[in-house]
Amino acid sequence: MNPFVYGRVVSSGDFCPRPRLSRMLEEFIRSGQNVLVQGERRTGKTSLIHETADRTDSKIIYVDFLESRSVHDVVRRLLSGLIGLDRKAGILDRVLGGLVHLRPSFSFDQITGNPILSLDAAVKVRPETVEGILDAFKEAGKGKGLVVVFDEFQDILSLEDSAQMLAVMRGRIQFQQKVVYIFAGSIRNEMNGIFSDPDSPFFKSASIMEVGAIEHDAFGGFIRAKFSSGNRRISDDMLTKIYGIAEDIPGDIQQFCNVLWDCSEPGDEITPELIPAALELIFSREIKGYGNALAKITELQIRILASLARLGGEKPFSREFLESTGTVHVNAVRSGLARLEKLKIIYKRKDRYVLVNPFFKAWLLHKGY
């Protein structure tokens, strides 16, 4: 069985230990301190949070706000998080009793057996609706400690009523001393706007913790042990090549190791000769996503994307970069970068633009864009 797991929350033997971050987060949880956990996608934020919260023996409510587009959607996700904690009569019944005007209904997933909540789409939902749900979180936290995880919290900003929603949420959360809220986010400038802007309701309301690349020594030992479990060997030089191709993103490193495993046999050494076959396997699995991304952008934006892949994103307004895109207009490149960033095809890492998916970058280079 392939031991490299990616694309979902992992724990126990599938979780690469991160002692320094785990200790820091555990201390925040035990002291009742709300935390902002920042880091790009696939850096292992969610797995780190769950693994650490489990160690504190806390109850967990997990709510993912990724791609939230309406107050209705936010309310549904908050209630679904509560259902995941309390599926029996009690808190949940009382909350739903106060939301009868939303005409909530339940069904059950035929595969997992988990309850599925839906709200009447015709009913108008306002930000104030979340007040009762957050009060239920507080009640759920009585006795055994409760950790509430709001993942991809920056997507609240996409709501038409985002300012009011943030104000309502902050108004309730600030009085919940027995509940620890962990706000995880992957778009740094938006998270900074929520927690560092003096005009934001959440200004300085959480301690900040950065989650970046895993230290090579720790990750190297983890990867070697995984390959060794299948009688495979890997050298330090090969590990360095993997880190470079996956751009030090833990989730992508795991994905690359997953396909290297599939391209090898027991007794093999994982060598650079396996890299082309491994990348081809990834390309075949992701090609539809690459095509969908290119279909959303203009010809100039494709050239900008290809130039980022070839030249890097440190100097996107340099003469060399402009020439590679076929335009002399800086504003056109600036607009193109903004569009690619909005579509989450690229993001800004410190002072340079980077493709969100390093394998998409490898594919663009492979195809000669």
C-alpha cells in the first residue's frame, strides 16, 4: 500500500511531526488564546491543528469557509460544524428550535451515514443569524474544552455583507473565554486585513502563528521511513531534487513521493531517472485542471503565466519579463497578474509571484509555453 497520503487531513503515522509548531499551538490552546494560523495551501495547517487539538483532549468543531459566497452558505456551514460535534438531542435541538424560520431539514449520506443539513434557499438569511449559532458553540464548550477551527477564514471577505458578518462574529467570540478559536488562512494579505487593520473588528484579536515549509531534516527522515516501509531507498540528493520540484510545499512533496512510489518496485532506489515518469503520471491526473485554468484567461495572461514559470516572479515588470510576454505595457502585465491572482492560479510569496500548483508550472515548461 502506498504510504504517502496527500490532499486530505492526516494524523498519527501519516502526519510528519512538527515539534516547534505543535508545542506553540498546544500552549495557545491550553491557555485559552485564540490563534491566527497563516500559511499557503498544502503546508499542512489543518493537519497540524487537528493533531495538536487532539493531543489536548479538546472537542473540535471544524468549519471550512473555502469558496463561501453568501450568508446563507456561512450559516449552513456553521450548523454543519455543530452537527459534527453534537448529533444527539440537546444543544443542536435548541439551536434549530431558534432557526425554524430557516426551515432546516436533515438527510443522511448513504455512504458515510453522516447527517446532511440544508436550509430553505428561499428564506432570507442575515448576518445576525450566526449569533445564536455561536452562542451554541459557547454552550458546547462547557465542561470539556472546545476548539473551533475556522479554515480558509479569509473567504468570509467574499460575502456581500462581509463587514457586518465579521462584526457580528467578533461581537460573540470576544465573550467566549472557554472556547478557543483558531482562524486558519492561506491568503496572507486578506488575513492580514482582517487581523491587522485597525478598522477591522478582529484587529489584534488573535496571536499569530506562521506555518511554512517543513524543515528538511525532519521531513527527510519522515520520507525515508515511508520509502523504507516498502523496501525502497532514497538519497539526500534525490530528496533535494524533490523539494525543489515541489517548491518546499509539504502537500506537494507528499504527492510527488506518492507517484514516485507508484513508479518504482520493492528493492528499488528512488533516483532522478524516475522523475520524468512521475511527472507524467501527475500531469495525466491533473490535465483537466490545467485546461480549465487556461480556459479562464486571455492569451496575454497565458504568456504572463508561462513567463512566471520560465523566469520566476521576482521581477515581473523588468524589460526581460515584458519582452517574454510580448508586450511593452507594464499596466497590462500588472492587470494580468491581478487576474491570475484573483483566480488563485498564482499568489504572492514575499516579494515574488508564484504558481499555486508547482506541477502546473512543470507542465507549462514541459509543453514549451
